[in-house]
Amino acid sequence: MKKNIGSPDRIIRILFAVFVAALYFANVISGTVAIILGLVAVILFATALIGTCPIYLAANMSTTKAEKVV
């Protein structure tokens, strides 16, 4: 698949996942909220590692820098 997630976007996704994990392990969030935020965090973390976001593909978006044609 074509990469459509740029570096700043990847960093934000990973930081969000780490933040949610920290909230969970500090017992700040629990129950349904923890499950929902945990699923979102796992999805964002996975897409950051892979470099491709299915929603961006469907919307024909990309946060990567445009390739220069020489």
C-alpha cells in the first residue's frame, strides 16, 4: 500500500496512544471510556507504524510531502 501518513502525523498518533496508555495505567480512565480510547489508540498506533491510513485512502488524502518530479 502507498504510504499516506507523514512524520508529524505519525508523531501525533503515537503520542496520543502513549497518552491514553498512561491515563489507563494511572487509573485515570476506566470502564467503557478506557475501552473506547484504548481501541482508538491501538488503531492510531498501528496506522502510524504501517504508514497507511484507510480513512485517508478513502478520502484520497495524504499528509506526506509531495514528491518532486525532476
